[in-house]
Amino acid sequence: MSFERTHAALERGRADGYHPGAQLEVSVGGERVASIAIGEARPGVAMTTDTLVPWFSCTKAVTAAAVAQQWERGAIGLDDAVAEHVPEFAANGKEGVTVRHVLTHTGGFRHAGQGLWREGWETAVAAVCAAQLEEGWVPGERAGYHDVSGFLVLGEVVRRVTGRPFDAYVAEEILEPLDMADSWLALTPERFAAYGSRMGVMYDTKAKASPRVLPGYEDGSAFLHPHPSGSGVGPMRDLARFYEMLLGGGELDGQRVLSPQTVEAMTARHRTSLVDETFGTIIDWGLGLLVNSFHYRDRATPYGFGRHASRRAAGHGGRQSSLAFFDPEHAVAVAVCCNGMPGEPGNHRRTQPILNAIYEDLGLAE
């Protein structure tokens, strides 16, 4: 397959100033059919399929899988109060918030922990636990994307249930079984240095004529602390393997990470027809995954999967730059990262033509 339309869409975004470089991986039926890299990973260094790029909130899908493992092993229940596992979380009206509420972004503590991204685990968890439930919010009855707060406390649930640091648990139970060998939730300075020119950076491209590298990516300080909401880093070829696992009913290359029933539960619609008060539009959610919501307005939602994806497509996006999902009706898995952050509207304008072109190049749409 030539993927001419997809290449053209990626290059068009680069020419328009949305990103200096990009990576894209596509598989069909578990077979990798496209592995593309264009442009620059950092000033003067070409992007390759080996380049490590930040995932931002694409990390949440991996965290959701870690939580789902605890559920299928009987260590937690979806309708357990979070405070059953993290007692201090019950403060300030949050005692009724359940694991399911957090996975579906209906918990009502959206803004807790903001600004603590790089302050360390204990500080960030304490801030979320101390947060007030939003005024007038009944958990489960209102919806709004929780950028950092929700999945941070889910990571703490996993840490307490398993007795292992969250990043170590994820490495041992998800990344290593799936042979995601160059993917991490944190990088020590020594590991960052060892990767050398394979480390990509992220650019602020809101001012298209003068993109600037975001702080912390050239020196590696952005990768020091694990964060279940957004600290993942690795090549898109690794992240695509995660979605190939979901496409395979929880198994990839003989390694089982989740049961088929758990994958079905993660991608079922646990939240439907609610306006997301963060994004301002109706978005359906599974257990930690956005489920295709194109049908509500006949157009893709923010971080949606394009106009050709089936209603069963599910996945997650990451901070104006990345998107990964799988579409079981078409047996397709996709992971893409563009290393420029042009703002939410710009990211949508840039990403959707890429996703549409993938389906067209695969012969799944005209």
C-alpha cells in the first residue's frame, strides 16, 4: 500500500506550520501496513520511526488497562468508592465518587492537581485528595474531561492495591509483555541521555511562523516524574502495539494482558449522550477510552477518529499532538503523533484529514 493520501495529509500539516515532524503507524488485522516518519524530531535531527515522542494523554489508555487488570483480578470493583482504596480521597464531598465515575470523567474534580505535573507523585496525589467536589456536581450525572486529576488518583489506586510503584507496575504488566521496549512512564537522566538523538521534542506551533520547543523536552526534565494522566513516552510503533492488543481481545503475540471480556467492557459505552463540560460537546466514554461519537453531530468530536471510523472505534488523544485508537469493525489500529501543538482547533483541523486519508488509502472509504 502506498498511503499517498496519508503522506500528503501529513506533509500538508507540516507545510502549513502545524508540526515540524510526525510519526504514524497503521495495522490491519494485526499486520503493520504503514510505518511513516516525516520532518524533524528536534532541530536539525530527522524524525524516524525509532524516535521517542511524548504521548501526553494517550497515556490514559494504558492507565485504564492497568485499572482494568485490577478489576478482572477481583482486587477492585468498578462501583467501589475511590475512598475504599485511597481513604483520604473522601475529603470535601468526594466520598461518593467511584472508580467508574473516574474512568468515565463524571467524578466532578476536574481542575485538581493542575500545575503539579512535575512536582512528584506524593505532592500531586495529596492535592487531588484534598480537592473540593465541584459545586452542584452529582457524580455520574454530569460529565467533563479531567485532564490530570482523575487518572492520577486511579494510578494511586493501582499503587495501593498492588503494592508496587505505578510506573514499575505498568512496565512489568503491560509494556514488557507487549514488547513496548522503548516506552516508559518516566525517564531517568541517564536513560534520557542514552537515547541521545532518538529523543524527540514537542513544539508550540500556535505561532506557525516561529515554532518554539516546549521547556523540559531538550534537557529531559519533562520526563522525570511518572504521571498516569500523561507522562508516557515512546515511539508510535510501540503505542500501536497496545491497540493491536486490544484489537486481539487483550492478547498480542501470545501474550495476554487483558481478557476478551475486559476489552469488551472497556470499549462499551458506560457514559452516553452527556455533554462534556470541558470540551463543550457530547462525547461517549467507555472505561477510560473515548468511544466514537461522530453520530451525534455528523462530525468528529475533539480527538475523534475521523468520518470513516465505525461506531465501535475507541481510543484516546493527547494534548494537541497525538491520537491512537482501534476500530474492531475494520480490524484497524492507528497511532499518530505530530510534534507541534497548534491549539485545540488547529490540532483538529490538522489531525482529521490524516485519519480520513488512512481509511481512504486502505480502501475502506472513498
